[in-house]
Amino acid sequence: MTQAEKVKLTAYSTKGGCGCKIGPADLRQVIANLPLAEPNPNLLVGLDTSDDAGVYKLNDDLAIVQTVDFFTPIVDDPYSFGQIAAANALSDIYAMGGKPLTVLNIVAFPIQKLDKQVLSDILRGAGDKVKEAGATLVGGHSIDDNEPKFGLAVTGLIHPEKVRTNAGAKPGDKLILTKPIGVGILTTSIKKDQLNEEEVARVTQVMSTLNKTAAEIMEPYEVHACTDITGFGLMGHASEMAKGSGAGINIVKDMVPVLPRVRKLAEEGFVPGGTKNNFAYLQDSIIFPETMDQIDQWILCDAVTSGGLLISVSPEQAEDLHNKLIQAGVEASLIGEVTSDHAGQIVVI
């Protein structure tokens, strides 16, 4: 076994994955102090609704989708970390309905402290995932840093009239989630050596799976809104959808898929700070049942890395889309609906 294979990559980071993102409350305060960007008729999707990526119209038939995402190690295996970081960044393009075209690597690495093979393995993992997505690596940038970080800047293509935003959900729509949640609690448990090999492999498989299949299957359906679930958690991204759409959202707790042993590990204290920050920020936006305890509330707000798509689809097509996703091997679940009641808020049933 080489030194690169033995390294415990998560030991080099204080926070892991999307849990290292600046929290929504702090981020909102920072952005509030910035001047408003001048209107541009070609900017189809910008900062207004906290969407997953920006969309800029080039002509009547073509627009580019742009995103960037990077974070600290969330698993110990370098190759897997590269795959997860790449899948996470590419996911923003899929959430907008686009197709990834080119990527740039973003690297921060303690080049004098860690074996160079570790970085090679991270880049190899990312490269294999980029190839799976059908995109092309065109370059990147690296800095020497005490804490490893990796991610991608991604550019994709889309027709200007086929953009999927997080702000178009309509009352009556059904909500489909394409991956289970609980990732933040499990990856915090990895850092504390609380998961066995099978559990690590399972959560790694969830995070490294591209949302490519789900995005391609939903393309012909009447999807009114879509977002991917990452650092702000299921509740955070659903809240952005509710606010952006001017509608309410009902989520049925027992229909939300949760990875095995998440509840037990949360009870034992392995709840990341990002998850608690999400919960604190969203308290005024979510109505939980009086019978739901703190643990289940945290799980629904868990800070996810490289999660699934949250799809708002017309009620007439929801069952067919759900079935097609399942048939294609996507871990899809119908978890709730959009309503005209309690606009901008989520009610957990």
C-alpha cells in the first residue's frame, strides 16, 4: 500500500465537503452589502433567486451555463474525493437543464506535507468523472495551501428557452428527490472513524454519482423548477425554491429517503456545524410538526455534499417521471408537493 493510499485525507481539514461553505445567514449579510449589478438583457439567470448556476444568452438558440464549486476533503480516499468534488460541481449544470462542456480544475494543496501522488489521485478521480459526464478538461489553477481543497469551474450549454430554474414551481406540482439525504452526518462520522467500510462505500457511491441520468430523463417532462441539494440541505434548497416561486411547499417526512444509521449517529452527536447553521437560519421558513424532535429536524436540514436533484413536475406527469427514474437506477422518491398556501414557507407533514 502506498503512502497516498494510506493517507487520512479528512484529517487535513477542519470541515468537510459542502459543510465548509459559508453559512446562508452570514453569506446573505455579505451579499447585502454589495452594489446591485447593472441589468443585462442577456443574463437569463443571475443572483436574484440564489440559483445553482448563472445562465447567459449568446443568441436566440444558445446560452452558456456557468458554475464553480470547491471544498475540503469529505472522504479519506483521494481518488474518491476527486470524483465527489467533480460530480458536485457538474451537478449545478444538470440542475439548470444544461449539458456540461468544459471544466477547469481548482486546486489548493499542501505540496510539501502530502505525497504528490495524493494530488495525482484526486485529479485522476475528477478526470474520470468529467469524462463520464462527456465534458472536457481545459486547464485549471493551483496554489500551495495548508488545507487541501479541490473543485471545478464548469461551463455548459443550453437553449435559452429550456432553462430550468429554482423559481418556477407551480401549485399542484409534485416534488421528486433523486438521492437520499443524511450525507453530512455520515461524512462527519467518517472524520471521527465511526463508519465501517461498507457504510463509507455506500455514502461515497451516493456522492460520486452524477445527476446526468436524472437530468436527461427529466428533459422531455413538464418540469417547472429544479435545484440540486448541496450545502444548504434539502430544507434550505427547497426554501429557495418556495421563495423564488412565490409558492408554498409541503414535504412528507416519512417519504424523504435517508441513508442507513443517520438517525443513530445524529443521536450520538455527529451532527456537523453546517447542518445546525442551516436549521437555525431556516427556523422562520419551516413549520415542523410539534411531535417532531430536534434530531429529525436536523436530518431534514443536513448539509449535503453532491446530493440529488429536487424536481418540481406537473402532477399529471409526476408518476411517470418517477417510474422512469427508478427504472434507470436513479434512487428517486416522491417527497411532497407545491401549494398555493403558506407562500415562501415549507410545511413538514
